[in-house]
Amino acid sequence: MDKIIREINERLQTILDQYPDGTVKEAMYYSLKAGGKRIRPLLLLQVIRSYGLDYHPYIDVACSLEMIHTYSLIHDDLPGMDNDDLRRGLPTCHKKYNEAIAILAGDGLLNEAVNIIINCHLESHLTLSLISCLYSSSGIAGMIYGQELDIQNEGKELDVTTLQKIHRYKTGKLIACALKMGSLIASEKDVDIWEDIGYTIGLAFQIQDDVLDVTSTTEQLGKPVGSDESNHKSTYVTLLGIEKCQELVNQLFKEAIEKIYSLRINHGLLLEIVEKLKERVS
């Protein structure tokens, strides 16, 4: 996987090189290169590989997904949203530059993601399917809706069902999108099960984040710990406790693995990522 991550990073650099020089372009790359693990593009490309296909023609599609994810982080960190000072151990984009530049950098990544897919020159129906998947998953019926629900529910005592709804949209939609996009390329008939796997992994991922917010350190996470408490957010930890959360994470990853084994693919390529996610500390 390290080789694929290097290829993604190199391609992201090449993509940004084509844009006009300026502070916005600098801020876009600053945020893109700030230590992300490239989980979403990796999931997309590993799905393609698991069907025995060459992933190289689709690296730009994976890059577009990472650009959408990074734009969302830039905007989430803004004073009007989560108001965070650190991201991946570095000053957030608006702290490094300023709020206006951060907004434009996020907008730039959001807008250019669609052009990157168009410029892959894939078959028309596949291009449209990939764009539709990416923008519906990240838009007002996807990730943005999850962020809206998250903001609306700050300071409220929530039940687990409401919390799961928030994170199905805020976190799960884009992770599910990564797997769906890989399936649209490699095996369209399996799209529904890949989406289900994505939601399962996304929920586990979010519960891990809630646990890490109270058990880790700022140095380990690369962002302030205890932010959920300071923002008066209900979390899986406040509702279930750490021990129950860890049990639930293990159960969800087990379910995801069982679903992966139900597919006729090279299972090991996906299990490698799942195992790394199970063990993540940031």
C-alpha cells in the first residue's frame, strides 16, 4: 500500500502544479500534503485491484475523492464550524493563511475534483456515475447534511440512533462512496454490498474517533483532544462508555470482514486496510 500512497501523493502534486500560482493554490497543497493516510482513495483503488484490474488509469479518480475529503476538513476547521487550530499536527489552513484563503482553498478543491474525473476520459456513462456518486455523497444529501445535523445537535443530549444518523451522513457517506466508486469501475453489480461495507467501516471509524478524543493526546492525534467535550457534543463514549465502544468497534469490523468475504474478489487487499484501520491510533 505504501507504493500506492506515494503514487497518489505524486499525482496530487502534479494535478496542483497545473493551476495558476498563488496563495490559494499554496493553501490547497498545504492541506493536501498535511499527513493524511489517504484512506478513502486507498479503499477505492484496492477495490479495483481486488477484481484483478489495473488501478493506474483510475488514480486521478482516487485523487478527486481525496480532494473532496480535504476540502471538507478545511471548512470543518473554520471558526464558523469547529474552530480548530490544529489538523494533522499542523496549524489548520485558516490559521496558516487566513479565513478567506481557507474558504477559497476548500472551494478550489471541491470544484476541481469534478474536472479531474472528466479529464480521465473514461466512458461517458462511467464518468457520470462516478461524478454522481462523489457529489451526492459529499453534498446536501450526504456529508454536508451530516455536518448540518452535527451543528444543530451541539449541546443536546442525543440517543445512539440519532448519533448514528449524524455519522452515517457526516463520515459514512464518503467512506461508502470510496468503495462504491471502486465497484462502479470494477463490478457494478456489487455496488450495494460495497456501500453497506462502507457504512459499517464508517461507523466503526467514527466510534474510534470518539474514543481517541478522550484516550489519546494532542501529539498522537495531531489535533486537540477533548474537543467533543468542549463543544458540548454527545458522543459514543458519553453514551456507551469506552469499553462498550471498543466492543462495538470490534463487532463492526468483524461484520465488515464477513461482508468482504461474501464477495468473489482478492479479499486480502481489502483486509489489509481493514486491519490497519482496526489498529489506528489517529
